[in-house]
Amino acid sequence: MTISSIDTWSVRVTKDTLVFSAAHFITFNRSICERIHGHNWRVEAEIQGPLDENHYVFDFIALRDGLQLLVQELDHRVLLPARHPMIQLEVSDDEREVTARFEDRRWVFPREDCVILPIENTTAELIAQWIGHALIARLKLNHQHGLTRLRISVEENFGQWADCWLHLSAIDNVSGEPCNSGTAGAI
């Protein structure tokens, strides 16, 4: 069998271990803020590209392991948005607490229980995008020969998935690291 130049290829990783339990709250319509709540989020990844000299698109194990490390960083944490225009985050001087404020509401969390993400809102869509950028940076996917797209899917509730497709050739200088210190205004 020969490989045609019009054939397309992808690899996809979804495992029972690619799950994280995390709390969050989102805002919408500029004035509504949900109560803090949690989910058992599931994550899957797919990479598109040509076959390499080994007839692989990308190594399944490397993709799985890279995704697993990201999932572990989010597990049993409170996810907070660093770039939300109406949520102010402040890390205490001793770095032991994070205070989040939205209008007249205020939450105080132990710093070690939080992941401050460089996103505008902790929606499944933006969490998927952050995971995708982090995976690209850590696995250097935008430097792999011919890889074209990465899809990250995040399920926040059974049957409710958000997908983010990232074009690998268009991405450059993305750290993919969560913001772990300072205030949201300083990030």
C-alpha cells in the first residue's frame, strides 16, 4: 500500500487517567458570577500532521505523558483567571493566600490550592486553549516537522465538551505556564 499526498493523519490520546478535579467559577453577561463549584474534568488531545520517517504523526507516549503532567498540575486546585477584567486577584505578601474579588463578593484561598491561569475566564473553552498552549510549549510541537494542528478537548460535565483547535505553524513564543505569583494586574 502506498501513502498518498492527499491522505491526512492524526493521533489522539484519551485515557481514564487524563482527569482532574478542580473548582472554578465563571462570569457572564458582565454582571453575573456563578457560585464556586467543581467538576471532574476530562481531557483529550489530537495532533494532525504528516507521517514521519517512522510512519508516525507523533509519539503516543510523549503526548500522553505531556498531557498527564498538565492534568496533575490542575488536579484538586481552584482555577482562577488572571486576566479577567472584573475579577481582581491578590496574592498576600507572605504568598500564603490568594484573595479573589468580583464586585461585592470576596473569596480567600490558600495559595497552594490555587492555579492562577493567564486566561480571561475559567471556561472549559479557555482552559482547553491554555492546556493546548502549554502542551505546545512543553513538547515543542511548533518545532516538529510538518505538524499542523492540535486539538484539545475538555469535558467539564458528562457529554459537555469544549474543543480548541490550535494551528501549530502560527504559534510562537507561548510559555504555556500558569501565573504563580503576583497580582492579576501585574501578570
